[in-house]
Amino acid sequence: MTEKQKKMLARILVTFVLFAGLMAGDKTGALPWLKQFPLGFAAYLIPYLLIGYDIIWKAARNIRHGQIFDENFLMMIATFGAFGVGEYSEALAVMLFYQVGELFQNYAVSRSRQSITEMMNICPEYANIEQDGQLVQVDPDDVEPGDIIVIKAGERIPLDGRVVEGESMIDTAALTGESVPRKASVGDEIISGCVNGSGTLKVQVTKAFEDSTVAKILELVENAGSKKAKVENFITRFARYYTPVVTIGAAVLAVLPPLILGGGWSEWIQRACIFLVISCPCALVISVPLGFFGGIGAASKIGVLVKGSNYLEAVAEMTTIVFDKTGTLTKGEFKVTQIIPEQGTEEQVLRLAAFGEGYSNHPISNSIKAAYGKPVDVSLVEDVEEIPGHGIRAKVEGRAVLVGNGRLMKQMGIPYVECRSIGTVVYVACDGKFAGTIVISDTIKDGAKEAIRAMKQVGVKKCVMLTGDRKETAQAVADELGLDEVHAELLPADKVSRVEGLLNKQPEKQRLAFVGDGINDAPVLTRADIGIAMGSMGSDAAIEAADVVLMDDDVQKIASVVRISRKTLRIVKQNIVFALGVKALVLILGACGMANMWEAVFADVGVSVIAILNSMRALKEK
């Protein structure tokens, strides 16, 4: 509990003791003067001001700024009216229990924020720089890329970098929700926000603090609340018109019946005050965003970052999910499994391909160079041209070399022998003649099959895969995973058009999600209703391009987010129906003189507390 909440609790307890004493004295007759003016008025006014002075101050300040119709105004007018007709105890009770509800609401909001604000604790306070043999703590903002920092055991990693000395286990739970530490040794990339577990590490910084993973995540978390769901926007608009309407209604209720029927001013003013207390929209205005915040918090606990409640709402409506293949459903760990020479030996074909791919860092290029197993002297390579979606053209030791897919061979007019092996097929040509074929195989990612099965269980109707790979390879992966649809041999632009085609087939209130690595798939992530990126432990492109980020690349968590989002939406709708139903009923009873001030307090504070408790259930979803 915060210091502010503790002070409010103390005010409530003191006021409650005074209120209980006054009520006991009034009911037992021990304090007969309570029924007399001005003594009774003064006796109840003291605890009333103790508990409600801040509400009156906020209402007066808002009126001065032209913001009249809010819950503070309603509480002030209702309790002033109760004092005006001599209902001192009811006026004090309304303000006291309203503040109890406010305290409970603030505590609930703090609890629901806790799982997300824990993310804020990933922000490092300092970085260790070695100067003259001593470790000096400096602000992470003052560290430049290329500097060497020292991270001792138990310290939070302040900046993204590469390990240059030492070995340790890294606790990534704050970012991924995973309890199992990851090993980091020389050459490994580590990211800010994680905790160094066992050993001292020397790390060369690769990014400035403002570009680091932790800075990107903190920016995402801070902005999450600004992106509201349709339901939240509806409630905001509803409250804007609802409050002035009920205030005018209360004024009409206080004035017209006595003028038309004659006399009875006190009774109708009291009914108007009851009407105002009931009409306070707190239950809706607080519980709806609180429910969405709870859902975002539940997702963050399992290492999934949702950029706003609008995206959480969209996930709940998702019926089609489209996956990129490499790095999403497969590991992206390519290995050369077959070499079929057409001219020369396997070694010669592999050498041509390795030199042709010498400048590329693509996973397929890396697998070819790894299979070659010797240093590639890039000084022997010139005029390198990468042809998107086709391959690479280069000169190796003066010879024209082509390394790519069948489309490249056809484009260059080179007759080739088509390979039907399962895997990614790379054709190699030299000086206009087909040299041979290299087959590279990728393996399906652990948990991918279970992830597709879980999608079906949560009601996702169609699972689709898009890939630039060959049809045979793509179909083999699709069959093993149990996908509904597969589209292969696609260029990057083709993926966007395929997603647009699927979007056009979607019913109006159903959503399509695309899952990719966030680096090569940014256009498609942006085009889909929901872009879900494989965070690769916090890649910048993933965090920027997507609406939802899986911090540990575990596709099985998508089904969990669907469950969380649907439960959140159910809770929000329950709160709306419950709050409006109870308020409508008690408003009618109050206007007819069949509900007193205590029932009005329940319709306001009681409904708010119940709705807030219901909203907090969103945090409990696993």
C-alpha cells in the first residue's frame, strides 16, 4: 500500500469511528442535541469535511476549469443536498463509503498495474566502467557503443552488448516470463533488463541506452494505456453524455414535481440527491479500463507484450492466423544435407556457393559457409548483387557465379536440373553453365505442432503458412504441423498480397493475425489486423513493427494470449451489463421514492467494488 493510500485509510478509520459514535448517540438518545440545528449540523459537518474535503476541492477546481460533470461534482451536490434537507447522517455516509470505494479502487488499480510496473524495474540504475583499475558507476546514458562495461553477479544488465570476457547464467524472467536461466559466454549477445546470475562478465556495448532493448520495452509499456479498445472508447463517450443528462434529470426531479403537485420540496430534493448518488458512473469508468489493464498484465507475466487494449480486444476476435515459416515455425538453423554436382566435384560446387554468398549474413548463406568450413577470402569476390527473392550474382576470381533458386536460373536463361529433395534447394551456376545443387534442411521448432493444436482448441478456425521456400518443402512442413493452408515460393511483396487476400475474405467482426520474426516481415506485420512478432529476446524491429511481441519466441504462448484476451473481454462486458442494470433499477426506485440513500450508496460504491473485483480476475488468467 502506498503512502497516499495509507493516509486515506487513516482518514477513513477516524471518520468511521466518529460516524459510529454519532450514530450510536443518535439512536440511543444519548446525544439528543444531534437532532437540533445548528449543533447536529456542526457535529456531522466536522467528519464530513475530514473525509470529503478533497472531493469538494476537486469539484470546485473542475467547475472553475469548465469541467463540471464528473463524479466529484455528483458527490458534492448530492451530499450538500442531503445536508440541506437535514439528512446529516446520510450525507456523511455517502461521502464516507464513496471514499472507501475510491480507496479500494486505487488499491485494485495498483495491484493490476503491479505485473506491468514490475517491467519498469528492469530499468538499470548504473553501468560499471573500469577506470585506472577501479570500477566506477556511471549513468547508462553516458555509455557509448563500443565501450566495455563490467557486470558483476547479481547485477542487472544495463545495456545491450556482446560478451568479450567471462561466462555466466543470465536470468531472463523479467522479459520472457521463463524461470530457466540462459548461458552466456564469449561472443554471445546479451540484452539489457536481464539479470547476470553467477559470474562476472565484460561486455562490449553495441547500442546506446535510448536504442537498447530495455528502453524500447519501457516506451512500449508506458504507451500501452493510450491505445484504447472500442469498448473503452464507447464508455468514455457514454460517460461524457450520461453524467450531464442525469444531473439535469435530478434537477428536474427536485423542481417539477413540487411545482406541479404542490409542496413536498424536502422529499423531492432528497429523491434528487439519491438519484445523483446512484447515477455516478465510477463502476463503468474504472472497471472497464482496469479489466483491460489486468489482461495486459496477465500477458506480460508470461513474457508477452501487448501494445494496447485495442490489440488485446482484436486478439479476442481472431479467427485466422498466418505464420511465416523460417524462424517462426522452424528453427531457422539451416544445415547442408546434400550436394549434387553437375560439373566438377561436391567440394568445387560448395566452394563456388560459399564465395558467392561471402558477403551475405542470411541463415542460408551462413549454413553454406559453415559447410565449406574454410575461410572465405572476400577479396576474391567482386560485383556482388543481391536479387531479392531470387539469389545472388557475383564475380568469383573473375568467373560469373550465380547462387539462388529456380527463379534465378530461369531469369538468367540457364538450363538446370530441378531437384525434388525436401528442404531449401540452392542452385549454383558458373560462367553461364549449371554447376550443381545444394540442399539445405531446416528443422521444425520445438512446440510448433503443439502451438497449432492449441490454436484449434481456443477456436482459431484457420492456420495458414506463407514462405518463400519451395512447394515440396513447405507442404512437408504444413503436413507435419497440421496447417489448413500453405502458400509457397512467395516474394516479400507476395506475402503482403496474400495477407490482403485473406483479409478480404474475413467476416466483418473477425480478425486476422500474422506471426513473423519482425525483421523481414515488417510490411506484413503492419498490414495484418494483429501483427505478432517473435521478439528474438527483444529485437528492435520486432518491438517496433508488431502489436504483440513474444519475448522468447515461443509460439505456444499465442493461444494463451487468446484465452487471456477472451476472458478479459467477457469480464468487461459482464461489468457493463451488471453496472448499467443495477443502476437503472435503483434509479427508477429512487425516482419513485422506493430507494433510500443507503441503497443509493450500494448502487454506486457497492457496484463499483464488485465490478473492480471482477476486473481483477483478468490478472489471474494463466
